Amino acid sequence: MPEQTAKVVAITGASSGIGEATARRLAADGHRLFLGARRTDRLDRLAMEITAAGGTAASGRLDVTEAADVEDFVAAAAERYGRVDVMVNNAGVMPLSPLEALRTEEWNRMIDVNMRGVLHGIAAALPVMRAQGGGHIVNIASVGAHEVSPTAAVYCATKFAVRAFSEGLRQESAGDVRVTLVSPGVTESELADGIADPAARAAMRAYRAVALPASAIADAVAYAISQPPYVDVNEIVVRPAASAQ
């Protein structure tokens, strides 16, 4: 990719699933990456693999629930590469359960990661993008941003919120900062591994019988950020073709 079209892309939750797949796809496209997650061993291995394959990637530990952590992460990306063109707010958790199970700690965790984490990413990236004259914020939501299902009320609420953040930012940006919401349907990832409620875990096992590879979502992100500056791809919903969900 020519130097003038290669972008600096910061990705949260990059140690597995959609984040990892997005990192690999964008690196293959020639973009320069700064990868964040809590699991630094996986991050370091991913960055080394990308570099060994001829790409450009660096990584740093990141907890998106800490605003200062996210600010430092974006600042480190800007210091390393001179700018931040794309911020992919991907980190998320999904410990589903019926509301009557009263798993309030899990509710709060979803609110902290899925909602505050995205807001922290926007707050950290937006001033950098304004100062450099533009940028692109990509928020990874879910089909749960468009519909609600049993055991997923709180999770869906957090994703509805991400959709609202994205639309509000789009309306406020006046074209200098592009905003894309990507809503994956059932996708192969580790999200379901965090479901402790037995009934919800069993239901999700059946629900995920047909799933997209994470690379399908990475392709959607790659498409959105590859568009010319006058094109703003606002929403992409990606579902398995064989699924009614």
C-alpha cells in the first residue's frame, strides 16, 4: 500500500476474536497498527507474527475501563507513528444471564467495558483526530444493538448505547471525523466463554451453532476504512447467511 494511503490504526481488544482478525487483515492491507488488550502475552505474539509477515505492529497493555489507560494508549500510538487515523473500539464482554438471576457484578462489568470503554476510546481519540485534521472511529457493536433477546437484556442495552454514541458522534462530526458502527451477528470468538449462568450458556451454545469467522467482521472494518474521504460508511450489519437471527 502506498505510504499516503496507509493508515495508523489503534485497536482495542486485539488479543483474540474480532480484534485479532481485524489486526491481521489491516496489517495485510499495509496499515500500521497499535494493538491494545489486557493479555499482553497474546498481544506481543500477534505483533511479532504481523511483523514477521512484513507488516507493522506494536502493542501495549490496555484496560478500556480505565480512562487514563485508554488516553495513554492512544497517545503512545500517536507518539510512535505520528498520528492516529483510525480508532477501532472493539473490546467487549458478554456474560449473559436472565435479569432475575441478579448477577449485578456482571451487569456492571458489561457497562464498564462495553459502554464506558467505547466512550473512553472516543474521548482519547477525538482530540488527536481533531488536531490532525481528521480521522475515523469504528465502534464494534452487535446485532444486539438492533434487537433484544432473552438473557441478553443488559448486553443488548450496552450495544444499543454504542449505537447511540456512534450516531450522535456522526451528527456532531461535520465530516472531519468519520464514524462507522459494525454490528456482527453470531461470530466465532471467546465472548461466550464468559457466560457463567448455566441456562444462558446452554442457550448460547445452540444459538452459536451457525457462526461467522471473525475474518468476516475484519473484512467489514477494512471496507469501511478503505473508502475515500468523502464517503462515510455509517452502519454495517453482518450476519451468517444461514441464520435467521
